[in-house]
Amino acid sequence: SGKQPTLMSFFKKT
Amino acid sequence: MFEARLTASATFKKILDAIKDLLNEASFDCSESGIQLQAMDNSHVSLVSLMLRSDGFDKYRCDRNLTMGMNLANMAKIFKCANNEDTVTIKAQDDADIVTFMFEAKKQEKISDYEMKLMNLDQEHLGIPETDFSCVIRMPSGEFARICKDLAQFGESIMISCTKEGVKFSTGGDIGTANVKIAQTNNFEKEEESVTIEMQEPVSLTFACQYLNSFTKATPLASQVQLSMSDNVPLVVEYQIPDLGHLRFYLAPKIEE
């Protein structure tokens, strides 16, 4: 049920 | 020199219980302002963010910024050796490769110390922007835990839909479907039992049950949990640690295939 993206799709590495 | 003393070692036990399923190891960043931790789980789908303010400790000293990489399972073993009522003191020298945990019973009749080797962790930090969330839900943490546990029996994902009227948690699978609706309360007397919704616009997002259930391990830390949601933005599940700080979990929403 839906694809699970990682957090890196939303937040940038610092 | 770093030294932090907290009367209730139970709080640390609860924090470790809340994060040790998601993280094997983590870096504790110590500075004058307090102790911070930011780490993603192995699959990089969720993130743990812990803040313990220095003014929440009974004694706090941090001469130089210090990063302590710790194995959380080993740290949990050490805290198992403490009684809930014990005072805990965490100590490290500036360039140390070990950290010391000292537990003191209330009347000083028993004092124990445990040294643990620190680890050099190469952890990725993510920049998390400030977000004005479309929906902020505050509800009893026990109720949220109950719903996540109940719905996990029926599906792998939970859709959380928030409108002005209330919040709906839904799932579906081979057995059928399950829906739980929670209405906003007007219970001003018992704040810990209230449900409040601040909504700019309605939001509906889908999340993996497995992670939501992991987050609810933090339930003993706070009577209320705060869920913050916006379209196409990770969910924030926040537990306020009374007088000390907060534990936040971020979770990437699932997207349509």
C-alpha cells in the first residue's frame, strides 16, 4: 500500500 | 569536563526504551545548552530527535562541546542496573573515549558506577526546516498507542486524516478495514485527557504502522502526544519530557505508486 520514500527525499543532509 | 546530574534516572530509562528499537547506536551532542541527539533508523525512513535542556538537569557542566557516540543496547544494560529513584550522573573528560554513569540511592546507602567505551560514529545529520503545519493534533499518548496497536492487526499502513471535526485513523488489509475517529474534546479540566486540533487546512497522509508503533514506546514519557502534519512533509510525533525537553520522531509519508 504505497511506496515508502526515505527522509532524504524531504530533508537535506547538513 | 562534562557532567550532568539528574535526580530521576527513570527518565533516562524511558528515553532509552523509546529509541533503542529504532537505533542501534547514536551520538549524544553535549553543549552548554544541553544534550541533543539526532539519528535516522537504518532504513532512513524515520528520524529520532532528542533535546534535553541543561536547565532541566539538577547539575550541568559542559566546558567544551562534546560528541559521545554510544551503543544504545549497552547503555540500556547499564541503566537496568539503576533503580528508578536513583540519581544519575553522567561524566566524561573533554577528550575522553569513555563515559561514566554513576547511580546514587536517595540516602547514599548505595553508589555504583559504570564505565562505557565511546564509539566514533559517522552519522549523517539532516537539516530540518521550520514548518507551519497544516494540522497539529494533541491527544492522550496512551490513546494514540492503543490506536496504532489495534490498527496494526489489520494493515501495514495507517492513513491519518485530520479535519476540523476530528482525526480519523484508517487501515485495510486481507481481513477488511478498520477506522477509528477521535473527536475534539471540551475537557478543560483534565488537560492530559483532552484532544485538541489546530487546523489550517485538512490533511490526509499514510504512514507505515511499524514505525508509528515504534514511536509509541515513548508513551511513558508524557501523558500527551502531538502529531504535526502537512501535505508531502514528514509527520512529527512529539513527546514533551516534563521540565527537561522533548523527544520527536519524524516519519516520511508513503506515496502512491
